[in-house]
Amino acid sequence: MESLMNSCIAHAPAGHLKQYSQSFIPASFHTSTLKLHQSPSWMSKTSKMITSAASPFQPPEASTTNRFDNTLPSKEVLDLWRHVDAVCFDVDSTVCIDEGIDEFAEFCGAGKAVAEWTSKAMNGSVTLQEALAARLSLINPSLAQLQDFLEKRPPRLSPGIADLVKKLKAKNVDVYLVSGGFRQMINPVAAILEIPLENIFANQMLFGNSGEFLGFDENEPTSRSGGKPVAVQRIRKARGYKTLAMIGDGATDLEARQPGGADLFICYGGVQHREAVAAKADWLVFSFKDLINSLD
């Protein structure tokens, strides 16, 4: 597999904020308009990576879970899950226990204000474009800050996710990361899970030649509301998958279950339990072990 981390940081010259292709294979890491930098040194020390962490989420009390009738899958849902040929995972609060942009904001001193916007976006009370622009404006990061963050804050994976991805790959199921977060923060996650770059659909921060923040790539489908369904539909159309599942915690993940997109939406409540989303899921799980065991 090519080195994922050679493309950890992207530059875009001023005036070139829309240089990315919207084709199935993201062009963000291959376009000549980007100046790519080497990865943080910690990525070469795989033996020291934090590949899992105890989730801060405490299992809900029985009175809470009893309100949901989808914690046990129906026969139809279980059959779909056992026959998927592709799975798209949300990243923040699903594959990872953190919200990447919130962690970055806290690192840069803008944590509380940015977390409020993240919550609004995940609960569907504001558009994704509004939340993304507002959060980045509050952070206004420099390239140096981003590099420092990636060095000092390696990703923390949700318990069981590495085993689930391994199990899926052993069954010849293709795995994708579809996120409203940023490629710079998701690349290290993909490296740990051995997911290829072309299977990442996410946003991209843009920086000028002096390291100044220029904005984000507005051509990425995940940068706007309704973007995850678009990304999932492209994945499905390009590869001709018969059965595809979406796993995540937020309203944007639920949106991916629609004609031409995901056949199945599994809500993962092991980090954030969003009741409005959980209630509409085909299957609500609080541990990835449930998904692993059901594949046997």
C-alpha cells in the first residue's frame, strides 16, 4: 500500500480553492496543485500508536435503551448485514472516540465554541456548510498548528473497531471512511486500519504557501448538507455493490440510507447516543462486538 502519510498535509496556492475533482476517486492527494508534506514522525512508530481507547460513553440505563425496539436486529436487517459487500463508516464518534475538529479546536484554544457548532451539525439543527465554515472561522488554524496537532494527538480508536474492520476485510467486504471531518486528521486513522486513500471521502483544509489558512475545499461532497448520501451513491455506482451499509452516530449518516445509497443504517451509540438518530436506525448498537459476532 502506498504511504498514506505522504499526503497528510495539503497546500493550495491563493486563488486555487476549487482545484479538486468530484469524481469517484478523490483527487485531493494526487492533484498537481497541492504541495504535500511528509507525515508526523509518530506515524512511523506504529508499535507506539494508540489504536484503541476506553470509550467515555457510559452505557445507557435500561430505562433509556428500553425506549428503542431496534437494539436487536430483525431477521431482514441481520440478513442484509451478513451479506454486505461494502461498509461505509463515519469517523468522528464512530471509528474514533473523539470529534476530530473539536479536538483540534481545543488544541488551538477554541474548543467550547466549536463543540457547540459540532453538536448543532450532528443533531441536524444547522446545515453542514454553516457549521463547517463557522468552526473553521473560530479556529483559523495555521499549517504549523495542524502539524503540531497531528504530532501530539494521535487518533484514539473506538474499542472493537479494528477487529470489526479486520473481520469485514477477511470476508472480502470493502471498507470506506465517509466523514464530514478532514482528510488531514483521517489519514492517520486509515493508516492504522489499512484502508487505502481512495476509500476516504472527507473534507480538506487548504493552506497558502506561507502556511496561512485559506479555507476548505467546497467541491468535496461531504462539505455540504446531503453530501454523505452523494458520496455513498458514488461509491455504490462506481463499484456496483449489491448491498451496502452505513455505520455512524449522526443525522448526516442516517441521510445516507436512501435509494441508490445505503441499504442499511446502523447507528453506533457507543460514544454519542443521539436519540433522534438512534430511533430511526435499522439497528442500534453500543458495541462493535455485536456487529462482529453477528457476522459468524
